[in-house]
Amino acid sequence: MKNPWLAFVLNLLLFGGGYIYNGKRKMLGFALIIAWILIRYGEITIFLTNLVPQKWLVLFVGLVVLMFSLASDAYSEAKKINEAIKK
């Protein structure tokens, strides 16, 4: 049995972590972790260099929306896995 809340939190804190935990879409999980690292590097660079501050806010909000979307998807996937196991 998979814990849907653990999958949610893992995907919330680290893109793809919940997918790796669920075991269904591991390659997607690893790809999202790599993308997360690269995006965070770019975000921090933009923020620290004060390159384009108004664009940083758009990037940050977009990442937060993406984080919650991925977390919700991992939660749903874990629930589906549990339902399949019960049958």
C-alpha cells in the first residue's frame, strides 16, 4: 500500500519524488528531479543577480503552481495504486 500523503509531500518538496515512491513513472520522476535542479539554479541566479526581478516573480509563481499540480497528481496516483491492490 502506498501512502498518498507521502507521495504528495515528496512531489511537493522535490519534483518527481512522489512518482519514484509510487513506482509507476520512475523515469518521469528522475527527469523531473533533473529539471527541478536546473530550474532552481536558474531561478536563484535570476534572483541573486537582480537580472529581471518582475520575471522572477512570474517564474516563482509558475513553479509553485506546478509543484502543487504534481503533488496532487502523485496523491491521486497513490490512491489508484491502493484501489488496484484492494481488488
